[in-house]
Amino acid sequence: MEQAPHARSDGPAATAPADRRAIAATVAALQPRAKAELAELVAFKSVADPAQFPKSECEAAARWVADALRAEGFTDVALLDTPDGTESVYGFLPGPAGAPTVLLYAHYDVQPPLDEAAWISPPFELTERDGRWYGRGAADCKGGLIMHLTALRALGQHGGIPVNVKVIVEGSEEQGTGGLERYAEAHPELLTADAIVIGDTGNFRCGLPTVTAMLRGMALLRVRVDTLEGNLHSGQFGGAAPDALAALIRILDSLRAEDGSTTVQGLAADGTWDGLQYPDEDFRKDAKVLDGVELIGSGTVADRVWARPAITVLGIDCPPVVGATPSVQASARAAVSLRVPPGVDASRAAELLTAHLQSAAPWGARVAVEQVGQGQPFRADTTSPAYTAMGRALSEAYDGQEMAIAGAGGSIPLCNTLASLYPEAEILLIGLSEPDAQIHAVNESVSPQELERLSLAEALFLRSYADEAADTVAAPTR
């Protein structure tokens, strides 16, 4: 397991034990409020796809976030109309003169609930069960916003917030449409900060304090196959008429080798991960792989999920089994996601995938490919001063455990945009999406213990980071 060598609790900027206990007690006392507010947020069906849920659900969630920031004393609170037609929420909370600025990030949009009948409790109703709080977005990432608010409230009761705070809460992160990235590029002064805390990842294990040092990027494409002017009777024409659905299946199958590895022509798939490893048996348990079913790909699990590209077929438009007619299909369509590791440009990867899909078409089938989303991969510098402060804070919040450093196979497109816009800013990734949270799946949940500890860790981090910045300014020059 890779541990951060600087993750100590006894450094000069460590919070005094009495202060730490007092802040921890306040964070604990704030948990009923955190649960109540998370329930309010989860109730919004804020899927940023108007084809699935009304846009008014996202708009109502954005107003809730804006009101919450105003209630905490934030100024310049604004609903940002981003180029993809969604709203992100911004606010600024001034700190002491000369203090550093920290940007806190979360997103209020969520994944669709998928099969609502498969949820044990309603997806948009926060429900406590077996020591966890269930609901869509509870961990990813409405809980991240509640974590930020709880940390700030705790500090407000213990001497005030020692840094300038900017908060940005995105409205379309799950869709990958890039609205906030383009808005930030057009308004680069808005999100400037010395340190940025992205509250949208999670601990490697529940109870193991973890920062995420690497994210894969993403390219999201839709592919359409056409072979006929219209559907045909399979008895009269089947056997000679080219079936668009069969052609699509062949195209999609070409994206994987025999062992299941991703194979996109021209895209390297041999990356390795040298840090924290992910044992096969742990991955099988976390992924709930059925007995007798093999894992796919080669190399270590960490190689496969953090350092190599991965294709996923997200959906296929074709007739459902119930109500299907004996017809040769004239058209078929699929949504395809490609996760891209650091070192690979997501735009170039999308070009290679597009060319592969088109070249793999059998029987001269017509193939049209549309790119609908993209995000660049990201790698953090874990040797920076902010990581020293975060390592110390996490260790204090987790009873002396050292901070682990892991990768993540998912994407947060904004990270790379922020790194490009503000190359001097230190970017840290923490959050509530540990494996038991089952984000993006049915029965998503959050651990209230993780929410409490990470809220405490963020509060301690802001104090420690402010102290270190003050020490740096006060240090004599040579």
C-alpha cells in the first residue's frame, strides 16, 4: 500500500489536541443537520438529461445550493449559465486579509436511478438502513457538498474560517458535456485559488483515509449503423438482408480481445500502476462478480482500472424482447464510453475510437459516429504543501492512520481544466465514494461515519493549510 511519507499528525501545523477534540465534537453535533439537508438534496431528481427528468429538477437543486451558500455568509453567489444549458452554482466566502484561497468543488447532478424496482428503498428518498444512508447522489456527489458545508460550519464555531473560500457546485458532471469547463475557460479569473479540494472521489476502503492522485479521462460516443431503408420480414428476407443490429454487435465485439482487454486500433493498452494495489479477491467482492465468472483483461487489477483504457457499452437502441417482431433491423444505435489513462489525450483517443468503429463495420454497413462528451485525464502532484496539510488532517481525523494514495478509473473532466488554467494551484481529491457506496449503481449509499470523519478532515486541513501559508509568508528570505 502506498502511504504518503508526509502524512503525520505531529508537525508544527498540526491542530492542538484540545482544539481537534472540540472541532470533532462540533462536527459530530452537526451530523443530524447534515442528514436532514442531504435528504432534501437527494429528493431532487437532478439528472441533467431532460429526456429522462424535467430540467426543473436540476434548477430546483441549484437554487437549494445557492440558498445554502447565502445562509453561510457567502457573497457573490451566482447561478452560472454554462454553455451546455445547465447551471453551476458559485459563491465566495472572504477570509482573513492575506489568507490563501481554497476552492471547494462538488456537483449536484446525479446519475439516473436505473431500474427503480431494483432499489430496496426509493432512490430519491434518503433512507437509513444497516448503518448507511441510501439514495441517489448520497455519496456522488451531494454528500460531497454536505461535507464542505459541515467543515465550514464547524470552523465557524471555532474561531472562524482561516482561508478565503470559493465553492463551485457543478450541474452536469455526470453527463460529461463540458459546460463548466468551457465556462471556466471563458472566465478564468472566477475559480483562481491556491488549493482546490475536489470532493468527488473516495477512500479506497471505508475507514482508510485516501487521496486520489490519478483519474482517467473519458470520451463518450454514439454510434449508429444503417443497412436498410426500413425493417423487413425476417422470414421473407432474413439470410440475405444485412441486419443492422447484427452489424452493430460485430462492431462492438471488435473493441475487445479474447480475454476482454480493450482493443482500439492505435491506442496503447499496456500501462502499469506502481502504487497501491487492488487484490483480485477484493475487487471481485467490491464489484460483486458472480461465482465462476472471470475478471477480464490482463495485468494487475490496478493496471486495468487505473492505468489502461477501458471500453464500456453503455446502452443499445434496439427492439426490446417483449413486443419484438420477426424483423430484420434496418438501424441500430449504441452509446460507447472510453476511459482514457493519463498520458493519453482524450481528443486523440476519441478520434482513434471513431476510426475503429467505422473501419470495423461488416458488409459495407453505414456507420455514423457522434461524440457527445469528453474529459481529459488527470494526475496530481502529491509532494505539494497542500498534500502535507491534507495528510496531517486525514491522519488526525482517522485516529493516526497514514494517508493512502490511490488511483481512480473514473473521470472528473474539470480537474484537467483547472490544472491547465491554474498551473500553480494544488489540486486534492477526496470524497465519500468508497466501494460500499455503489455509486452509479442501484442502492447507492453513503457511510455517515465517513461523512463525519471527512468533514472533520477538511476542517482540519483548512486550518493546517492556512497555518502553513502563514508560516511561509513569515519565514525570512535568504
